[in-house]
Amino acid sequence: MSTDQARPLRADAARNRARLLDAAEEVFTARGTGVRTEEVAKAAGVGVGTLFRHFPTKEALLQAVLVRRMERLGQEAERLRGELGPGEAFLAFFALVVDASPSKNEFADALAAAGVDVREATQEAGKVVLQAVAELLADAQRAGRVRPDLGVPEVTALMVGASRALEHLDPQDGPARRRAVEVVLAGLGAG
Amino acid sequence: MSTDQARPLRADAARNRARLLDAAEEVFTARGTGVRTEEVAKAAGVGVGTLFRHFPTKEALLQAVLVRRMERLGQEAERLRGELGPGEAFLAFFALVVDASPSKNEFADALAAAGVDVREATQEAGKVVLQAVAELLADAQRAGRVRPDLGVPEVTALMVGASRALEHLDPQDGPARRRAVEVVLAGLGAG
DNA sequence: CTAGAATCGGACTGGCGACTCCGGTTACGA
DNA sequence: TCGTAACCGGAGTCGCCAGTCCGATTCTAG
């Protein structure tokens, strides 16, 4: 219902759209969601008019970036599930999320602050990720690597929480960061 | 160096200042840090002029509220340390922070987004809390209730992380929330 | 190669909200 | 009780930034 492309979009338009998405992700990640839309347009080598034609609202742009991230995350999860054993796949995914989240959190916050129901906005992509997490978690629990009483909501919440925790630690202090993550993993029962 | 009161502030001024602080805490907590300063003034039964005389900036107001919270938290920690045994005091404090944080997080985020170095801004009050956490943690570790390799930074980060995790869980779903916190506590070695 | 439809760019607008200003009010020392 | 220094209130100012508009500039079908 959202990405209908009745006509396949002119070549330059498609290119600009992609550039905008990339630039937005980069700029917002590096300097926060507060930066002017003009800056994003400039980073994409495009005028603001073009930006707003593709994304009617700053919020819509944020949302698009967030959705794309989640889609990528879902794909990663599937990949890991195929490549690694049940315990390892879960751990690897956890680590992936914890590393990738610091900025995603900000996006979600900004959208929530703008009065957007993030759940609903990312529903489509969210389903995929949740599905992947559910599979990863079930595998790990079946293999006895994770407490059996935990559900997907708690686990995802803990992933976000862990990534948030790391935001408060010195980026240079690797050992401390490792210890913090370790605490959560230990608590999950994944020694 | 900040709360110098050369002259002791006229009675009405002091009262208004206190009301503003209370109103700000209430309003910002209930409706987010995005609400207009005018609303805060109204809630305090005061004009915006008065608000800005006491706090030259919205940001300064936010900061003042945050500092006051941290001071209270520090006092709570001391109290708990006096009243409970080493393990229990630590757990109780952890629970306290996790419950009290959801809004404090927002404050801190807002300040950070405004380009304020939160560390520096809350330094005075922060020291007290950190000191208290350090004592609580040392007690708990001495009593064998917490992994001995953890430092204050990791523990505080995990407290914040845990509170953030709860933000992503259904407020109605008590059991899930409890399980999530339990995971972190178990990981700390305080099962 | 050409028409003309689709897209581009960036100056401009409109609204919002933090902060100022000053005439009126109030607390408090003598 | 009175004078005055300190404080109050809220209408108005000012800067900022999301979003619009339209002449200029491509793309692509034929």
C-alpha cells in the first residue's frame, strides 16, 4: 500500500531517491535527527524541492530510513540463521543489533516525539524482523542456550536496552563495553 | 559556583522558583520535553517572564530539574544503604532507578540534543550519585552478590539500559517487565 | 533529433516557539 | 506607614526551519 510504483520512476528520479536515502541515513546518524532537511539535500547533491517531492515530510524521510534499516536487519538475521548454529546465530544477531542500534534508537525517538506510532509505521518491515528474531530465539531456546521463559518482546527490548547502555560507556573502553554486553548475555542464559 | 545566593532571594521569588521547578518536572515528565515553556509557566501559575528570569533558557530549566532529580536519587541511595543489607540495598536502588528513569532519560536526551554536555552539566549532583553507586556496588560485591569485575560505569550504563528496555515493553505486561529486569540482575550475578 | 512530460533547484513563505521589554505590583527595611 | 528596590506578567519580537512554487533543466518515446 505504500511502495506502489505504477510507473517505474524516471532514471534520474530513482537515482536521486536512493541518494537521498543514503545521505539521510548518513547525516542523521552522524549529527542527529535535528539537522535541517536542507543539509540532507545538500549531502545528497540535490535541492530541497527534490527532497520534499520524494518524501512529503521530514518525518516521512526518517521513517523511510528506519524501514530500510529494519529490512536490512531482517535479511541479516536470515543469513545468520543459515550460516551458524542455533546458539551462535542468536549471539551474532544480538551483537549486530547492539552495534547497529545507536542511531536507529534516535530515529525511533524522533518519530515517537513527532507523534508517529512507530510500531504501525514500521509494521511491514517490523514483522519480518520480529519473525526472524522469533526463529532465532526459538532455535537458541531449543538448544538450551537461552532461558525458555523469555518471549520475543523481552528479548528485543533487552537488545535495545543493551545498545542504549553502551551509549553511556566510553567508546574507547572496549573491555567495559564487552563486560556490559556480557552481563546481559549471561542473564539471558547464554553464558 | 552555581547556586550562589549572595542575597537570599525575596519570599515570592523563592516560592515562584520552587513552583516552576515542580511544574517543569511534572509537565515535562507527563508530556515530554517538547512542550512549550509557556505551558510550564501556566502550570506553575506564573508568567513566562518570570520563568525566564529564573532560568535564562529552557535548557537551563531542564538542567535544573535534572540536577534536582539526581540529588534526590543520591539521597535515596544513602538512605537505602543505611536501611538494608548490602545485596538488598543494591537491588532496591537498581529497581528505583529503573522505575524513575523513563523521564530522566528524556531530559538527558533533550539536553544532549541541544548540544549540552550532560556530564559536565550534572557534574556536581552526578558526583554524589556516582559516589553512592560506588558504595552500593562495593558493598554488594564484597557480599558476593555482584560480579567482582564490574565497575561503576558498566553498572550505571546497565541501569539506564534496563530502564530503556522497559520503555519498549507493554506497561500492562507486568510479568514480561519483571522477566526483563530479572535477566539483567541475573547477569550482574545478583540472581 | 525533437517534443514535451517529468523532474530539478533553491528563493521564498508561513507558522511556531524561545526569549525580551517595560508598565504595573509587591515585599520589606526604616 | 512609606519609599523603593525587586519582582511579576504577558503582549510582542525575532530567528529558525519545514514545506511550497514555478522557471529552468533533463530524460525518453517516437
